[in-house]
Amino acid sequence: MEQGPNIGPDGPNFIARSVAGIALSVRVKLLVAFLGITCLLVGLTLFGLYSLHHANVRTEAMIRDQERIAFLTDTYATISNLQAYRCCQTNSNKSQLGQYSCHLCRTKFAPLSESGGACQLEGISAG
């Protein structure tokens, strides 16, 4: 005997035989099937909304993190520019003042003069 897609080893589909054996009218069986499918669709919809809500929360967190990273990158660039500017400044003896190029170790800096809105610094030995 050849078996089709709905025929198992015991004959016709087990679920179909079980439902057919229930002593209810066809209308009630169809109503129960319709309500079952409707409940599955409502459950799937609620799960989808839950997943979208959490994806939205994660996206907002990523946007906040990206804004923080942009702020810190700008701050780092500003500080780097200030340090680069400070390393290129010279005092009255035309020697460079900067933490990497200054010839004195542990040099403190004091304002030398105002020029064009920028403060030139002069190295003062710590001591």
C-alpha cells in the first residue's frame, strides 16, 4: 500500500482522525480551529511588537553611545590641537616650549604675553 503525504503508518492523518472522532458539530470544530489560528496570530503580533520595542531601545542606546563617542572624539581632537599648538610656541629666546620638545624637565608654564587672543607661555624652572 502506497502512503501519501497525509497518510501515516496507521492510515489517515492521526490529527484528522482524532478531530473527526470528537462528538461535536462541524460548525463548532471550525469555530475552534478559527479561534485557535486567531490566537496564534495575536500571539505572533504581540511577540513582534515586543521584539520591535527592544530593537528600538537598543537603537536609542546606540545613538546615545554614538553621540558620546562623537563628543569625546571632538574633545580629544581639541586637546590634541591645544597640545600641538603649545609644542610649537616659542619664548623670547626662540626656544620651543612644549612637554615633548622643552629642554627643561618638569617645567612650569606661565603667561608671557597676549598675542592675537592666544597666550604665549614661558618656561619657568620648578624650584
